[in-house]
Amino acid sequence: MPKLLIFIGLAVLILTVYTVVDCALFERKRVRGLPRWVWIFVIVLVPLIGPLLWLFVGRGRGASPVGRSFRTVAPDDDPEFLRSLNNDKDTRERLRRLEEELADLDKPEAKKDQDVPKTTDPGEGDQPGRRDV
């Protein structure tokens, strides 16, 4: 039984030291509920409950940038990204030309088969004397 009490006392001491250091080094804007110096007093004066209160109540969540949510937003859902796009006349013209080129590539070409000479003899290729099997 004394070994268990020593172990529990050591665990509470380690938890207390960790939470005091965490509270002292934590960003001022993210401390919730009480001022930082009050949290340090609560952690030190109330041995087990003080550190647990700091971890679950006083310690704020992850930092979020000012004016933005912390979640990831896809580029097409982000209004700032959409505003930053350059929608000038040159860009629209370039996109139109690219779309026309893609449409031309999709059209079937009848001349394509007529322009290629057909050879029936396997020896009449680019390399004379070679017979591909």
C-alpha cells in the first residue's frame, strides 16, 4: 500500500509541475476562464483538481487565425481564393482558345487513314531487310 501511495503522489507531483509550466508558457490569448496567475495558484494550491481543471477548462483549443476558421477549405469554396483569381480578358480568351483546340482534337478525321501508306510486306518498313514478326 505505501508503494501505491508513493506512486500516486509522484504522478500528482509530475502532473502539477507539467500544468504549472504549461500554464506559464501558454499563449495569453488562449487562456480561458481566469487570468494566468490565478490558474497557477489554483494548480499549486488544489493538488489534483487544480491541474485537471487547467487541462480541461483553462487551456484553450488550438490557435485559429484571426478572422478565419481553422478548418481546411477547398479552393473553390474559399471566397478569398476566388477573389484573388485574375478574371481579365486575356485569361478568358486563352481559355476559349484552349477549349477550341480540345474540341478540334475530339473531332474524327477521315483523312487520317488515307494519309498513311499501307504496306503488306513486313520487309518494307523503315529499316530495309528487317522483318518484324
